[in-house]
Amino acid sequence: VNGEFEGLFAGLFARGGVASEVGDRALLQAMLDFEVALAQTLADAALIPAAAAREIAAAADVAALDVGKLGRSTGEHGTPVPGLVAGLRSRLSRQAADGVHVGATSQDALDTGLMLVARRALVPLLHDLDAAADACAALAERHRRSLQAGRTLLQQAVPVTFGLKAAGWLAGLDAATAGLAEVRDRDLALALGGAAGTLAAYGDRGLEIVSALAARLELAEPDRPWHTVRLAPARLACALGMALGVTAKIAGDVILLAQTEVAEVAVADGGGSSAMPHKRNPVGAVAVVACARRGPGLVATILASMPQEHERAAGSWQAEWEPLLDLLRLTGSAAAALRELLVGLTVDPEKMKENLGLTRGLVMSESVAGALAESLGRARAQDLVGEAAQHVGNRHASLREALLDLPEVTAALGPQRLEQALAPRQYLGVVDQLIDRALIAHGGMPKQSTEEESR
Amino acid sequence: VNGEFEGLFAGLFARGGVASEVGDRALLQAMLDFEVALAQTLADAALIPAAAAREIAAAADVAALDVGKLGRSTGEHGTPVPGLVAGLRSRLSRQAADGVHVGATSQDALDTGLMLVARRALVPLLHDLDAAADACAALAERHRRSLQAGRTLLQQAVPVTFGLKAAGWLAGLDAATAGLAEVRDRDLALALGGAAGTLAAYGDRGLEIVSALAARLELAEPDRPWHTVRLAPARLACALGMALGVTAKIAGDVILLAQTEVAEVAVADGGGSSAMPHKRNPVGAVAVVACARRGPGLVATILASMPQEHERAAGSWQAEWEPLLDLLRLTGSAAAALRELLVGLTVDPEKMKENLGLTRGLVMSESVAGALAESLGRARAQDLVGEAAQHVGNRHASLREALLDLPEVTAALGPQRLEQALAPRQYLGVVDQLIDRALIAHGGMPKQSTEEESR
Amino acid sequence: VNGEFEGLFAGLFARGGVASEVGDRALLQAMLDFEVALAQTLADAALIPAAAAREIAAAADVAALDVGKLGRSTGEHGTPVPGLVAGLRSRLSRQAADGVHVGATSQDALDTGLMLVARRALVPLLHDLDAAADACAALAERHRRSLQAGRTLLQQAVPVTFGLKAAGWLAGLDAATAGLAEVRDRDLALALGGAAGTLAAYGDRGLEIVSALAARLELAEPDRPWHTVRLAPARLACALGMALGVTAKIAGDVILLAQTEVAEVAVADGGGSSAMPHKRNPVGAVAVVACARRGPGLVATILASMPQEHERAAGSWQAEWEPLLDLLRLTGSAAAALRELLVGLTVDPEKMKENLGLTRGLVMSESVAGALAESLGRARAQDLVGEAAQHVGNRHASLREALLDLPEVTAALGPQRLEQALAPRQYLGVVDQLIDRALIAHGGMPKQSTEEESR
Amino acid sequence: VNGEFEGLFAGLFARGGVASEVGDRALLQAMLDFEVALAQTLADAALIPAAAAREIAAAADVAALDVGKLGRSTGEHGTPVPGLVAGLRSRLSRQAADGVHVGATSQDALDTGLMLVARRALVPLLHDLDAAADACAALAERHRRSLQAGRTLLQQAVPVTFGLKAAGWLAGLDAATAGLAEVRDRDLALALGGAAGTLAAYGDRGLEIVSALAARLELAEPDRPWHTVRLAPARLACALGMALGVTAKIAGDVILLAQTEVAEVAVADGGGSSAMPHKRNPVGAVAVVACARRGPGLVATILASMPQEHERAAGSWQAEWEPLLDLLRLTGSAAAALRELLVGLTVDPEKMKENLGLTRGLVMSESVAGALAESLGRARAQDLVGEAAQHVGNRHASLREALLDLPEVTAALGPQRLEQALAPRQYLGVVDQLIDRALIAHGGMPKQSTEEESR
């Protein structure tokens, strides 16, 4: 078991399956995978003996590595790769040792290692994002008609349904997931260039080696060495940063809806205080927000590291490593926490309806003004609604009562049209179509989500 | 002429054609375009009179607007849109006034306005990036065989050619451009949702209006209102941030190559000091770096603003506006400065060759070690080269001389193979193919670039 | 009147008195002030003729400058200073022209100009922060005993008073103000070093000139030229960033308290929607949050620009200018908006009390558990309170009722002690002293605040 | 030995003594220290039995804790504190268990723990920064008169000495150190507020407890609980960020001076490539730059987390923890790397002089122009120097030769004054005084530095 993701804050920042894919040993494994595949590729190309490649593959055991020693060696060489290669060679015959890391530079091994780590980490990450989206889809369907106040600047504005809100969450998650999948398929590319990106050690066969090695590692084949043109890490970082942003939008909404005074949703197993047993702390949502709050700074670091000098950077490259791994870990943790949060969410449609009544009908002002405008024109309609609203405020009446007191209103609308204009359910526009769109784009109401909820 | 981009630092931060596309008046124009197109769309749908739409289109004159007054109104309403709409209505008949902004919310007008501004700003921006890429293509072709030291951690490592370096710049620019074009075509979408994203004011015809309005404005048609799911601005910001990163990588290389002690390139019209007439300050490159240094912080701000509350955010949405416009302006300025810089670059292949000789041949160590390893094995080969290198250091000899003093070396290689191993031109790997790839991907050696240079 | 701060978003991002102090003309004025004071200082030192200094002072008129032209010249020289100096000289006799900018470099004029701008901008900024603090002080005193739910993770936890919350705001503002005042007095220093920081043009009199010029400009006297050791702008940026953070904490609390469902405070003149007259949008608080959201990215840019090369940086220095001015403008705008917000805040102690009752007494769980623990021990006490809490949830009883049903509780506490433990006002700890501390540290209940409120 | 700082990149990002002070076990120890000291303080105040405090102190053994289990518990409670407290209580008698964590909330333990960790981490951090400053002082003194080209925008401008450059580094380090020491003494304060900052559980004795506990833990005594007013972490983060900026300025200069083409300094034990034995990679400087590149993003995260809701934040507080620990670790690592780098720096004054000659005297243009201006006026003087400079460029002459060809020059200056104007050593202004100032402010030429170098 890899220790590093079992840290003191693991429950917040290393939740789910990603953390173990981005630890030191996972990266070492990925770099060994690079060295083994490189040897195999060179053997296939008859540039090193096939026996050497086999011996290398057999000896490349991550368990044999001393992480602490490699870490210290990073201080001498600037990367752990020379130490890794030396360690590997020390366990090989001279012939096989000569076949290790041929034509590659440390940056090739480390960059490729990071790309492999990212690809592997994206498996659980995308799985959790997808499951969170499934949970949103289930909420969207189930609460398609659960009326709720739409809130702008945190003030009640006009009615929506909770299903629409969940459908918006769903669309955001699906878009973030698609963005990450695109990066995975297009940008996670092999890095191989040799000391200065000429692939000189392979003579004129460099591009052939690149192509074969990329295929072997199942990474995208790069057009060229990208030692100092850092679009691959930048795109990955940006896609992760955006996914974090989407998760935090959802978690933030949950936190607001779960406020004691709003109480429209509750979390499954809120971290309680033994001294305050009534609290249902939305710890999972807090975890999401806490992870996401760190995204922008980490993305900024990756972007600030893009201007890399000449053929290898003096500091900016190295600055990418931990932030990129942190971004993967945090996005993975946020996705896992969000999934649990959404799957366990309790929704209270009654409380939603009750809250929608807090303004005594004023939340229907736009609807009423629109109805009045048809015959009276916009300006007069708004004046009348404004007048009625003032009555609501002063006399603690409902909007209906206040409107019925205004003869111009009743003349313009008639009782049936007035009731219609005051009915939240009549003022939902294309809520149903928008929910349908999100569900269809997601691939319908997913089975797994339904199953998970019934557990 | 719009005044705001003629500021005190315009020559650094508002170069090129973008600045005038992102000023206050440009945004006002875009928001008026939204209002006019909305009215026309609603007229087509028979939701407002056609005459109203015509009157609105005729009255929507940005010159009639008082920016200062609108700016102050932003303090009351939180956006300039209510003031804009009120101003527009005040110049219309009552019927036409009633047809303005129907069913839309302020955020619809402002978000759509920003998307239109971005699309318009990307025209000169992509043009300048493309012209800068053309200049790189010309350099890559012309200096395909101009030997230069490849530098890692700013130390000479192995030979490259300046053409390869320029081809790397080219590939970076083309990738950044492609990323921006993708965002333009896919993510710059109409925003229309009404007060809380239900499109309630259009009854059941909301999606039809959205589709028609997007087509009319030539913006992407959104699946749904995106008031608080902010992937569009985030993707735009990320693509701009990455483009800035690429420009700064190139400008940084130019600054390093233009150092007095390196002197491999010189800029066309270096900002000189009258008191120091010898200086050829790389001001254009400095402008690029200065613009780019600001990218990560601005992208971080956009990402940090993604978690937006409920149906409209209380602060995070508003926080996007200026940073997004700043990012467009700065990327445009960097692209324009880079284009001029590269078109005007003077390259000194002789100085490159001279600098390549500074290590007295040691820059060929890897090449020689590789040649020796064929017969002696890697370890012994490196020992011998290490020994020779020490002689070079101690006796101020050349690597050739030092190697010739080692019988084991001469025995292993013979004079011809040794000369070959010492010849930088023999150790360039696939430099030619990499240059070809970049040129082909860019669409060949562009005419305009050649023309521009011959001016 | 300077135009640039009258932009389209001025009501959000250029409120108050700072914007006009950080515009192009203000910076030009500050740089002219530097040139005039330098000439006077050199005349005092008999290094240029006194008549020259007088002529320079008379000619240094910011109205005579063409900002657009200077802005374009920035593209040639990298700073507007050569253009500024040339313009000034062109209006002078030859003798006086020779006395302009003697021994100084462009960076001296620009850095000193920025320091002067900052010092001047801090006058309205600190005034507004102080007035906002005054408003907090008034709220703290007036609502010293207004019970309110203390909320952790947005869940009601234990009682506080609104006065305590306001006192916390007050302490934050006072600390942020003190931090800015410290920067103003200690870090806003003259910049004077000449071309490479040796003050060579003044022979051995450089330090004397520095001292006299700093005194004349009323800036701190620097120990040494600080062209590439950028602690002064960094400290200013950090202090501004922290002040923004404090303002946003307060504005965020106000937004949450003003939610329709919480309604414990209301803003004075909420930006309403004509179609939704019931909304009292907390626009001022939104302005604060929107300004503050941009602080971290701007501070990061200033910090990322600290590593400046050799004797003058190629890009990182230039990257500081606009972000520093933006930070001043945004902090000023946030301070002005916050001041108005707090002065105009309506507080509803009745609603606070009502909300405090939402948990039917559970908000007193910690208090009751503490009381029970005295005789029963902590573990048993918490078990009993947990049991009671469950009854509250299941039977919709109050905590009092639930506790009275538990004989062990009534035996342990007795009726009077139980009532005491259930009384929020009995569980306020040192709220009074904490309020007193904040008021005393602020200098007591300020007169101006009281006056302003009575207007 | 604590494992977590022995990671794969430890040699770059966990150098020196700080890493072990900021690991999981160090933080757990600090939180246990809080709990023990709280119990002792409460016992002194007769609020818990003295025997309980003694038992707690005896049982608080960090070795008994299961970090992995605590980390997982963080997912349930949002912090590791409930798990920590429960674990501690489980090893105590009931009476002692009842005395643990009395009146405190999780945030109190964690915030105080972080403050203790910071104070402890600052010991090695400040020591390393100070030792790096000592090394600068030694360089400043030794190379007080070692001529070097002053470089602006990376172009040679006018002469300086390497001692002046080192003195600038020294001043920067001393200022950064002073800033950190100030934060340590003023801002690293006890956190104690109870559930919502009222200290309610201590009745009216809260402030007394705060005062006594702060004294016991040797932390600053806070005026008030600071659960959601986050100036303490923000100030710490800013001071660390600025220290990182200063270290990177120095390391960046070293990297530039160590370039193959500049070669004015060399690093002690450059990480070499076995295949490229000539390289002396400035790995230590790269480590500093790589650490520092990450500072701005982390500081931005801390600042972005300042707006914390009500009495405890839902995510923003939690987001501070890892970034704050990362900042300490990275600043510590940068300081340790910088110290080694500077102590081991080899300086080549001959090469500096040689490089200063590269412009064939043009680096003295400002000096000559100044001398000529005395009799000819500024404008004519610059014209003449410009003319001479053109001759230098065209004829590959020296500036001296070109000037001697201009009769107006020789007439104006005479041979002796001309030589003087051409002598770099005559154009150093107040270099000596500036070096003295930096050395005196640092406390003179430190013994320890001299000793370390003589080892």
C-alpha cells in the first residue's frame, strides 16, 4: 500500500481512487513503464538486443526502489531519473544496462511518466464525475416538477424547479467530463526528444521510435518533442481547474440549500458535533469546496510555468510536477466527495414550496407584470405591480390580495388570467425541455445511479 | 475613435487591433446588437410587432450613449444593462419601447455582449498570432541548417539548429491558435435564459427563440442558459492564458539570445537610451513577457469565479468582466508585439557557430560517448569522455585534442569516425523532419510572411 | 476631469475617491512631480542652476501632455518616461532642458511615480475603510445584545449577538487599515538609482541626493536603489489584497444575512428589477465581493514578478504597473462600497431572534450538555442531549420539552438551572468584553459615524 | 523519522530543516501540545482537576496516533480534531477524558496547531535565510571592487561591481527575513474561541484563559477569536511569498551569470549529465526557482480563502491548510538550496572584466556623454557619443578610438578627462557606500559565514 495519500487530511483532499494513482510509487511505476517500453521499442527496431529488453522488463520492479534515496538524489540531479536509471542498471548485466534509457533524457522519462499517471488517474476521476452526473440526472428526473424559488444575488426572483437546477449541474458535469476526456485522448502524449529535442542518438530513426513507443504506451503520438512547449500540461491543468469549478458550483448550491434557515436539502451523514447533535454539517460539500478553492492557484502556477527557456527550463519545468499531481488528486477527491454527496442528498420539496411562499406571492411579480403588459403596456404594468408590491410590504397582504384591490388590474386580467399569472407552475417556461435535453445529452436516466440509490 | 485603449501604457498592453474591440464602446455596441437582434427575432416569431423591431434597430446607436452615466448606473443596478435599456427605450415610441429586452435579463445582454466582443477581438488576435507563426515558419526554413547550441538549464548541451528552435515556436503558436479557434467556434455561445434560466416569458417557445437568435448573432447555439455554469468564459480564459504562455516562451528565448554576451539575434528597432546608444533593448519581447506575466493571475480569477450561486451569482459573475476583457487585450497586444518582433528579427548564424565553439568541443561529448559506446560499452565510453573533458578543462585543450591523447579512444573509433562524432552537423538527428512537420502543419511557407519581410 | 475611471463598470470597480488618483493623468502628474523635485534637489545641491529648476517647475504641466502619444511611445521605449522627458524638455530653454532627469533612469521616474500615486490613493482609501469601520463600531454598540444564531458551515451552532459579529468585522477592518498605513509609512519609498543602481552620475553625492529628494517628495528614504528587489510593490500589493479579503468577508456575511429566507439585514437601496419590485439586491455587497474576487490573482501577478533580472527586468517590472493600479482602484472601490453598505444597513433583531428559534432550542445543546456534564460527566451528558435531540426531531417538540421528559436531566439540573442552560442570553461568554475590546481598539464609538447615521 | 517529507522530489521541494516541521506528525504534535496546554491552563484556573491535566499531558503521545485512521476520519468530521480528541480520551480515565478539549472547538486546535507549526518551521527557515544572507555579505565584501557589466533588459548598460549585486541580494534577504520575523512575533497567535467565538463554555473567564494559554504556548495573545477573520494566515502566506520572490531573484541572477556564454559564476557541484560531463547544471538555483514559481499561486489561494462565512467557513478555511504547509516547506527548501548555492558559488572576476569589454567601450557611453555635457550641453554631448557609437559599430573600433577621431570631443575633454570618463572604475558612483550600508544593516561581515567558507 502506498503511504503518501493516507495523510492527515486524506478524507478531504485524497478521497476516492485518484490519490493512489498520483503518489510517488505510481509515478515511479510510470517512469519504469517508460524505460521498459523504450527498451522494447528499441529492441524491436534492432537498436538494442532483444535479450537486453527482456532483462530490463524483468528487473523493472518498483518495489525494489528506495523512494527516500531517490528523493534525495533529486537534489543533485534536478530530477529523480538519473537515480532511477542508475538503480535499474545496477540490477542488470552490462549488456542490458547499456540498453537502458538509450537516447532519452531525464525530461523524457519524467514527462512521459506524468502523462501516464494522468491517464491512469483519469480513470477513477472520470468514473466519479460520471457517477456524480448520474446522481444529478436522477435528481433532475425525480424533481422535474418540484417547485423552488429561483434565486439571483441570493434573493428570490422567479420560480424554477429543483429538477432544473439539478439538470444544470448535470450539464456542467458532463461538459467538464467531456473536456477532460478530450485532453486525455488528444493531449496526453509521449515525451521523447533526447538531450535537446533532436532525437540525435537515434540517427535518422527518431520519428519511427517515437511513433512505436507512443503506440506501445497507449499515449498520443506527439508531432514533435515538447520539452519547452508546454501545452500538454497546461491543457490538462485547465481542464482539471474547470472540472473543479463545476464541482464547487454544485457543492456551493448544496451548502446554501442546506442552511438551517433554508433547509431544502440535507446531507446523508453530516459530520456532527457531539456537543451540537442537531447539526448536519455538509462535510462532503465542504470537502468539494475546499478542494476547488485550490484549483485556480494551481492552474495559475502551471500557466506561469509555460515560458520555458530554450531546450530545457531552469526551474519552470520542475515547478509543474507537484501542482499537476495536486490538481489530479484534488479534482479526484472533489469528484468522489461530490458523488457521495449527491447520491446521499435528501430533498424536501415541501420546504421548497414553503420557501417559495415567503414573499407572499411577490416572486410572481414578473409573471403578473408580463400578463398585464399585454393589454396595458410594459410601463403601466410595472407601475401597477410596483404599487401592489408596496401594499404587500406595508400591509403584510399577499400579492393576490393587493392586486385584487387594484381595479385596473382586475379589469385588465380577469380572475382566471390573474390566477394563472400568480401560479408558479404556470411560469416555468421550457423547464421540462431543458431537463430533457440534459438527460438526453447525458445518455438518459442511468441504471447505475438508480441502483446505487436503491442500495 | 474609442479613447480607453489609448492609455499611458498602450504601446505595451494595448498593441494591435484587439484593444479597440474590447473597449467600453465595443461592449456597448455588442450589447445593443443583442437587443436589436432579440427584437428582430421576437418580431419574426410574431411576439412583438415588426415595426417595433425596425424602430429599435434604427435607434440603437452607440454614439447616443453616455458611458459615464451608464458606468455610474452600474453602481445602482449591478450591471450597465438596465441603464442601457432605459436609455434605448427613452428614444422610442411606447410600442417599440415595450419590445425592447423582452424576456431577457441583464445577464443575458451582458454575457452575450462579452461573447460577441470576444468573437470580434479574436479576428485581429488570430490574425496576429498567425502572422507571428508565418514569421517563425520563414525563420525555420531559412535557418534550417544554422547550427546553434541547444541549451538546457541555460547550459550548452548538444547542437541544434536555429531552424529547429523556430519550428518549435511555430508549432506552439499554431497549437495555441487552434485552441482559440476551437473556443471561438464551440464555446462563444449566445446567453439567453430570462430571470432565472427558464425562459418563462416566452411561454413554451423559449428554445425556438434561443436557436433563432443565436443564428442571427452568429454565435454558437447553447444547449441551455448558462448563467451560473461558467464553462464558456473559463474556456476562453484558459485558451487565452495558454496563448500568452506560448508567446512568452518565444519572447523569452529572444531576450536570452539577444543578450550582449550571446548576441545570436538582434531586434529591429530596439528601444535605445539616448545616453546608452549601444543598447538595442528588446522592447517588443519585453512587451510580450509583460503581457504574458499577467495571464495566470487573470485566468485564476476567472476560474475562481466559476462557483456561482444558484441562478445568478452575487459577485463572482461581475468579477469576470474586466479580467476577461483584460485577457483579450493583453493576448492581442502580445500577439501584435510578437509578430513585429519576429518579422524584424536579425539572426546571426556566425555568432551562433562561434558560441557553439565556446566549450571547445565539449558540446559534442554525448555524441562521442555514443560513438565510443558502440564498441566499448556505455560505462567505459562515458569514463573516457569524462577523462577527456577533464583534460579540456585543465589544459585548455579542445575535446578533439584531448581525445586524440587517449589511445583507447583512437583505437575504438579511428580518425574518420572520430571526426564524424565531433561534427555538430552529424549529430542533428531528425531536425530536418521536425522542421518539415511544423511547416507542413502550418500550411507550408506562407506567402504573406515572405512578402512582409521583403518590404 | 480624467476620463479613464469613468468607464462602463465604474459603479462597481471605480467607486469612491481612489479611481481618480490612479488614472493616467494622476500617474503622469506624479512622474512630473518627481522630475520637478529632482531638479529642485539638484539645484539645492548646486548640481544644476537654480534658474533651471525654476523653469522646469513652471513648465511641468500635466495638461500639456498628450496621453495618447505618450502611450504609443511606450511601445518604442518600454516606458512612457523618455517621451515624458522629451516633451518636457521641448518646452524649456536649453539650459533648463539640460537640467531635466539628470542622473535618473526611466525606472526611477516610473517607480517613484507609482509610489506617489499609491500614497495619494491611500488617502481616500484609508478614509473609506475607516468610515466603514466606524459603521461597524456603531453596529457593534447598538446590537451588542441582539441575539443571533452563530453559524458554522452555514448551520446554526450556538448563539452569538449581531454586535459581536460587527465587532469582528470592525477588528478585521482596523487590522487591514493598520497594515496599509504601515506600508504607506515604511515601504512607499523614493526610487532613485540611475541606469544600474550606482547613482554614478552624481559622483559621490548620490546618497545625499536620495535623502534630500525623498524628504522633498515626502516618501520614505530607501536604503538603496530597489530596481530589482521588489519588496515595496509586493508589500503594497499584499496589504491591499488582505484589505480586499476583509471587505469581502463582511460583504459575504451581509449577502448571506440578506437572503430572502434569512432576512436578518436589508440593504438601503437594493438595486431592484423593475419586473421584480420585491427584490432588494445587495448591489453594494456584490460590488465588494466582485472587487475582492480579483485581488488574489493580481497579488499573485505582483509576487510572480518579483524575480527581476540583474539591474532591470525584461518584462517582470513592466508587468507590475497595471495590476498595482488595478489593486488600488479595486480596493478603493470595495472600501467605498462597503462604507455605503454598512452605513445604510437595516438590521432586524426580531428576525434574528425568530431564526434563532428555528431549531426549537437545539441551538442550546452545547450549553445544556455543559451544564449536565458538571454532575454527570461529559459522556453521559452528551448522550442525554443526543437522546433529547432525537425526540425534538421525531416529535417536533422543543428541546425544553424533550429534556423535561428525561428524569435524569431534571434530576441533575433542577428547573432553574435548566432554564438558565436553555437561555441564549446566558450562554454568550465574553461577548461584551470582545465588543468593548474592538471598540476601544478602534478609538471608541466615533462621532463621524454617529453623525452620518443621523443624517 | 517522519516519512512524508521524504518524497520523490524531496531534494528540490523539501530541502533543509523545514520539511520535517510541517509534516503530518509535526502538526499532530502541535495539536496535542494545544490540548495539553489547554488542560494545564484550565487546571491552573481550577476549571478542571490538576490530576486530569497531568494525566492528559502524560497520555498525549503522538507516536500512539494512527495517521491513516485520523486522515480518514477527516472525511467524516471535516477536520482530524474530533478523531484526535476521541483517541486521546480513549486512553484516559473518565475524569481526565472530561478535561480534554473543554470549551474549545476543532478550529481552535487546528488553527493553533498550524500557528505552532509555523513558529517551529520558521526556526530552520530563518536560519537558512540568514546563512544565505551571510554568504551574500561575504560576496559583497570580497567582490566590492570586482567590475561587472550592469545589465538592464539583459543588455549591458553601465558598469557595476559584483559586490554591489551581492549587496542588493543581501538587502533583499534581510528584508524578507525581517518580514517573516515580524509575522512570527506579531501574527502567530493562539486561536481559542469555542464553537462560535464567544468562549461561552468558560463563562466570564474566557479572556483570562486565552491570555494564560497564549503565554503557555508562547504564541502571541490574540485580541479576539479569529475563526473567520483570517489575517494571521494571510500575513504569514504573504511574507513567505515575498521571501520566495527574493530567493528567486537571486537564483535567477545566478542562472544567468552561469550561462555558458556568460560564465561569470559557477556552481559548486552542478548536477552533471554523465553523457555531458562539461555541464555544470545550476541545480540548486533551479530548485530555488522551482520552489518560488509556486509561491504566487499558493499565496493567491490563501488570500482567496479570506472571505469566510459567518462564524466558521464551509470550505475556505479547510482550503488554507495544505497550501500554508506547502508554502512553509517550499520557502524552507528554497532557503536551504539558496544557502548552499551561495556558499558554494565560484566567482570569476576576470571573466566579468572580459565581458565588460564586449561592447568595446560602449558600456561607458553614459559616462562619456555626461563628461561632454558639462561643456557642450546634454544634446550635443549625446549626438557626439551617438556618432562615435556608430563608428564603433561600423568600423569595429573601440569607443576610445572613435572618440579620439572626433576633434570636438578631444577639445572638450582633453586626454586625461577622456580616460577618466572611459574608466569603468571611475563611474561607480556610491557603490562602496551602498555595500557598506547593506553590510552594516546585516550586522557586519558575519563570523559564521567566514567560517563556513573556510571549511
